[in-house]
Amino acid sequence: MAQRRMFSKRITETDTFLDMPMSTQCLYFHLNMSADDDGFIGNVKTIKRMVGASDDDLKILLSKEFLIPFESGVVVIKDWKIHNYIQKDRYNETIYKEEKLSLIENKNRQYQRLDGMDTKCIQNVSSSDTQVRLGKDRLGKDRSEEEEQKPSAAATLLENYFGSITQFMMEDVEYYKNYFDDFKKILELTIDISRQRGVKNWKYNKSILNDWKGHNLKTVEDIKHHENRSKVNKYKNQVTHELPPEQEEQYKKLGF
């Protein structure tokens, strides 16, 4: 089981979360830290006692649906997939397989019960349900090819270059992917630039992406034109004397 856990501000900085008592928030963080790689926790009461939380704290998390309970006493973090991205070579599937099979993952990457499910009959759900299951048999089968390839292509690209990838990086990728067209190619451009400049960290690549976004550039063509124009302008600014007429004419033909 991975030893590090991540938290997304998309969840922990919402009004719903921040309106809860601090003791309830504290319990939520500790439950996340103790969850397995699928977000399941089998010793909720022990953790509650360990951090000095009350029964009311647990009830609040359940009532506000930050946790999904099971008849077995196990709970799962509803927003686990939003918080955490675990690399395949570090991932260990939960031992609570029956509980896992009774859940689906919605389009927002949140866990939810299968439609019409009752807590008391949670382990008797029909296997004929047409929604996407989280069991081992459905992985890689029920997602559309486009949804499966886009995140994995960017993740693979980053892992190959940086050697590892964090949840923060994956959240950044999702953010920029919604802005840029053909994001994989644009990500390759930032990697090429950082490699040429001898700088190898994600923060530097983000600064490049933010600069392009700040100039309202969305496509590879827009970016290449912008970069070429910046190089010419930089050269012109370095010239302290008036350019020869033939060079001025060349710049005018190029549109500068």
C-alpha cells in the first residue's frame, strides 16, 4: 500500500467541508491517511478513538456524504479518486472486494452506490447492472477509448521525463487539458524547451504553460508562431543601431 496520500482543494476548500467542525475535518483527514489504495477503511472506530473524535463527527461525515458506509462496518472515501492518483506499480487492490463491486465511479470520479441500492442489501446487487463497475473485470473495458487514452498519454509522458508523477501534477494536467487543444503535443513542446534549457522540474513546465495561456494561445500552431515572433523581437531589441534597409524589409515581409 502506498504510504503517501494527497488532498484536493476541490474538496477540502468547499463551503460544505469548511462549515464542518474542526474535529470533523480532522477525522476526515486521518481517515484518508489510513485508507487503502482504493479508499476503503475497515477500522473507522479505532481511528475515531485514536484522534479523539466523537460519534457526531463520524455522523456528520456520513450525513454530508463524504463517506459511504457498508453493512460490514467498512466505509469508503467518496472523493478518493479526486484526491489520489496511485501509480500502477505501487497500487494494491483493496481486500474489500464485495464492497468495491457494489460501487460505480461517476463522471466526476466520485464513488457512488449502484442505482436503487439499499445499505442492507448492498452485497446482493445484481451483476447484470449496466453501469460501470469498479471491480477488476471491468477495468479497461467500460471506459470509452478517448477517456482512457487522454489522461494516460499525458501521465506516461510526464513519468517518462520526470521519472515519477504526483497527484498535484495530474490535477494540473486535467486543468490545462481543458484549455489547450491537442494538449499532449503542447506538453511535448514544454518538455522539449525545458530539456534544451537544462531545467527539469514540473514547476518550470507550468510556467511555460501559464505564459502561453496568458497570451491566449491554444493550439500548437499559435504557440510556434508566438515563439518564432518572440525570438525575432528579442533579436531586434538587442540591436542598438538602426538596422540596414534590407533587414528592415525582410522583417516587414515576415509581418514584424
